[in-house]
Amino acid sequence: MDTEDTGPALKLAVEAGDLQQVRRLLNSGADANFQEKQNGWSPLHSAVQCDRADLVELLLAHGADPCLRKHNGATALIIAGIEGNVQVLQLLLDAGADVNERDLHGFTALMEAAGRGHVEALRFLHSRGAQVNMARDPPTERQALRQGGATALMDAAEGGHVEAVRTLLEMGAEVAARDLMHRGALEHALLKGPEERAEDTVRLLLHHGADVNARDAEGKTPLILAVEKRRLGLVRLLLEQGHVDLDGKNHEGRTALQVAVQLGLGEVARLLCHKGARVDYGDLVANARKNYDNDLARFLLEQGAPEAAPPPTPAWRPRSLRWGSALSRLHGSNRKLINKLKICPDKEYKIANTPHGRVYLGLHEDQEVAVKVFVQDNECARRELSALKSGQDSSRLVTLLGCESHEGNMYVCMTLCEYTLQEFLEQQLQPAQDDEDKWARQVLRSVFEAVQELHLRRAHAHQDLQPQNILIDAAHGIRLADFDQSVQLAEPAKAAQAVRTDLQALGRLVVYVLLKGDVPFEQLSTMSNCEVRRLCPDLEAEDLTHCLLTPQQAQKDPLGSLLGHPFFWERQSRYRTLRNVGNESDIKKCNPQGSIVQLLRPEPSEQSLSFAQWTGKVDSYVLSKMNNFYRNKNQPHLRYRDSVGDLLRFIRNIGEHIDEEQNQKMKARLGDPALYFLRTFPDLLLHVYHRLRQSEFRRHFPQLPLPAGPGVLETEVPGGQAPGADP
């Protein structure tokens, strides 16, 4: 058998945990170093992720390279750090892995183990020479965004893993180390540590000398950060330190007390005042009254706060990391204002050229903006302004911040962003990929929401959706821009075609983002719908792309419907949906006349689906074990047969009982049930989705996601409902 054919089979056998099949394939010549194309996973990577030391040992014995890297630079050892299995770590190190090797984003096995609280793994890695104080060294582009520089101690503190923090400190971890945002382990614990463990972590770090008055790149002290995060317990803990700087100011000139008052945190404000915080900084009383907290305003007056403070005159500082230097030069220049706008139409300040206007950096009332320059009375300028003025401010579309005219030109001032989506992908600024590629789905979800808002709330179609017109702002949020080709959706006949054009462009954007820009959008735009769909990495993406490329004309809100598509569900939500459907009474009772059973029954033309003869594809031991349950209960009519309902019942019952002690052998054979079933029957979820989405049974689907929020790198798609607890 050709090794190219056996490579994928070997990887699948590893993922299924089938030791005997893995051995047979290796003995027949399967390549132990096969790597799948999309993300570069090898059988060894998968064996480590499945936490199977026996498979790791077998693969290494057959020549698997412990130093082989995935596309994101991760080796088997780094994945082993995530899992925390000391036996696997030892096998890999004994086979020649470098204990301090990094992935492309600077992560080591020690950092991964620290971020997940694997204490024994930390001790073992340290005993084998892991450098405790190694800092992440990400690509230059990320360093420019002040991303990176974190250490294992910071990772453990951020996760709230107190024992891991303690262990690392015992190993000599430097509590004073700072990342590129000038934040140490203390700040990481304050900002992101789990609520229930953050205080213990902070107390431990303070005991080991963490600087309670350190300042990050924004001039914020730990006390200010704790107030901003509204963590009263942490504020109390920091105030217990006798040398805490109560009145330290951030770069905006605000103290912890000012932040507390502005956020309406009356209890925190009173606590700071009782500890001696100065009340003569800023408009404390005025801000309290803005929050309608008259009690706090009276308290502040009693503490000596002035009724009205003089307006502050802080030094101007740019907010943009990418454009900061140029903006500072522009701010300090003697350029004559165009009404409220300062702009210098020179290449030093040019952001981009577009077919219908040039884009420059600018300052509108000292607010940094992107300025699109049009010839006066230009049709493209009219379209741009029409779309920008058609609705309220949005976190999904660039915001119109001003418009000036001068000497035959129109200057349209908008939200200044850091990168286009094309630049973001070309410069590889996206986070490390996981096996679900959550980042890509979060980006696309944000783009869908932006276009949906443009269609529904602003009654415009974009007509020029492409990666250069999708921007990434300073908060890593998606912003839709460049509306100079947009059209109003006033006439129903024209509106349908305009919306269709946007949806078809979105279909190509889905593939572009999933492939991380490897296929240029211009090339995708020239390909047929079938050619585009063939590039999709999975069935859910292909189905979503098909829905976009061939949209249904009658739908009022097609994107609202597609935001509930399984493409946007996390793996556990997909698995939970199958379990929920399998928990329906007619399915559990094998009622062939039940409405849900009828809905799910495949058509004769669908016999080629992966689940058509499912009993021959699942692990035979597990199927026999599950059927024995009904044999022992004298219920042979409930034995599993080749029907969709029985497969869903099987998935539901596995999910309910796989973690019971008597079923540990089954669990070892299946591994993660979600992975097992979704990979064994890749088209099952879509079959269930399409059959049930117009029925009452869609209640089992995850709820339509809430808006993803400004930071696409931090969003998560909500999970589904829990299944019933019937045995």
C-alpha cells in the first residue's frame, strides 16, 4: 500500500486510539511522519494530544520525529506541555526533543504547562533543564503591537493556578519580570485571573516581592488595574500593603480614586478615601453627579474634594501603536487646520490608495482619524457619506467622526484602524491556530454581523466586500469600511440583487479567511462557485459557503439565519446538539412514527452519507457493550440498528455514561466522544441541522450568538443546552 494513502489512515487510527490498527499500519510501512496539509498535524502530535503514552512510544519506535513542527511551529513536546502527561514528556525528551523549543509565537512546553496548572509537569521539565524565566519572543509584527514577552510565571498567574505559581517561584521564577506591555505576573493575575483564585495568587506574589507600585505601558499601577476590573477584594488586598501608592496616575492623568468614581464604584471610592487617597485630583464630585450618585458626591465633598476642578491639560499621546510615531509628528507640526482637521497630504502620512480616494492620517479636534479625501461633489463621496450617516455609531462599522471641505476637496474623517484584514493575514498577526480554528470563525462572525447591520439597520449594501475593506482596530475588533460603492436598499427589485452580491462576496471571504489568505481574494473572485467550495477545509464551511454563493431570494435576513449555522458552533456545542436531539422521547423509545424520527430519515438518494451504515463504522467493542445493556434488560427491540435515530440515541447514551467507572475501557477506545463522533460521521450534524432547522426541534440548537464584542481575539461562541438526565 502506498505510504501517501496510509498516512491519513494512520493519523485517523491514532485519533481513534486504535493501538492495534496503528501497529498494523506502521508495520505495513505507513509514514510515521505524515503531516496533514491544513495545519501540519502528524500522528505523533495527535497521539500526544490524545494523551496516549503507548501510542507515542510506538510511533517513536517506528521513526516518528519528536522535533516535527505543525504549521504554527508547535512540536509534540509543546503539545505535551498542554496535556501535562509526565510520561509522554519523558518519552519525547528521551527521543531527542529540546526541552526549551518554542513555537512560532514563543511558547515553550513549560509555558503551556504553567498556563494549565500542571505542577508535576513543571517539576519534571525543570529537572530536565527547562528555563523558568524564558520570555515569549513572538514575530516582530506582534512585538510592534506590544504582544509577547510573557513568562511561565505570568501564564500560571493569569490562569489562577496557585500551586503552579508557588512551584515556579520555588524554581527561581523572577517575580519582577515584565512583558512587552510592562506587566508582570501580579498584573496578569489582577487582569485575567479567575475570580475565585485571583486573591490567593496575588497574595502569594506579593509575599514573594511583587512590586505593588509598578507601572505598565499605559502608566497603570496594580491598584488602578484592580479598580478598573471592579475587583473589590483585590483592591482591599493591595491596600493592605503599607507602601502602596494611592495617588499614582496613569498616562491619562487619572488616579485609582478617579477611576473608581468614574465607574460608579462607590464602595471602592470610599475605601480609597478612608485609606488616604487625595480628593483634589480631577472632577470627582462632578463625575459622581454624572452617575447620579449624590451620596458619593456628598461624601467626597465631606472629604474635602473641590466642587469644581480646573480642566486638566495632559500631554497629548497617540493611541495607535502602528501609526503613533507619524501621528505625534503630525500633532507637533505647524500645519494649518482645515476647520477642525489637521492633515498633511504627504506620503509620510498616507495610509492607503483606493480607486476612488486617498486615505491619510489626520487629527480631528485632536482625535486621531483616518481621512478619506475625495474630489468635491464626487458620487463616490456621496455614497460613502450616505452609508456612514445612515445609522448610529457601531462597533462593527467605521464611525464618521467629521467631514470638512476645502479648495474643492472633501475630507471624510473616520475611525482610525491598525490593519486591513489582508495585512493581518499576510503579516501573520493572527493568534496561534487551534484545531477548531476559533479565530477564523470569530473574525467571520464579526464580518457577518457588520454586513447584517449594514443591510438591516442602515439599509445599504456594500458592493465591494474584500479583505482590504475589512479593518482591524486597536482593540483587535473588526470594522467594515470603504462604502464608496455602496447602494441604498430602497427599491426591492434592486435590493435583492445588491444583497445577493454582498452574500456571494462573503462566501469567498469565508474561504479566504479559513485559508489564512493563502489563496488571494482576487483569485477566488475569478473562480466558479464549485471551485471555491472545493477549497473549504470542512463540511460545515462548505455548506455555509454554498448558502452564501447561492442565497435564497425570499429571506429577509439571510445573515441572521446563517449566524446560527453549525459553522459557528464550537465542537462541544455540535456534540451537545447531537446528544440533545438523541434525548428526544421518540428517539429514545425507538418510535418509528415519531415526527422527529420521520424528519431525520434520509432519502433513498442519501445512502452514501457517512452514517448510512453506521453500526459497521463505530468501534465494535463499544457497540457490543452498548447492545449488551439492552440484552441484559430483556429489551432486544432497543438494540442499535442502522438508522439516524438509533445513531443519535447511541451518541446520547455514550455521552451520558462514558465517564462511569465501569465504562473506562470504552472511553479509552473512543477517546474524546465529541471528536470521535464528529470525525467518524462528519456529515451527521449538517443532516440534523437541515432537517430540523425549520421545525420545533430547532430548540436543541445553540442559541443565536450574542454580538461578539470588540475584541475578536477574545470572543467565544456560546455552547448548547445540557441534555436531559434520563438514563
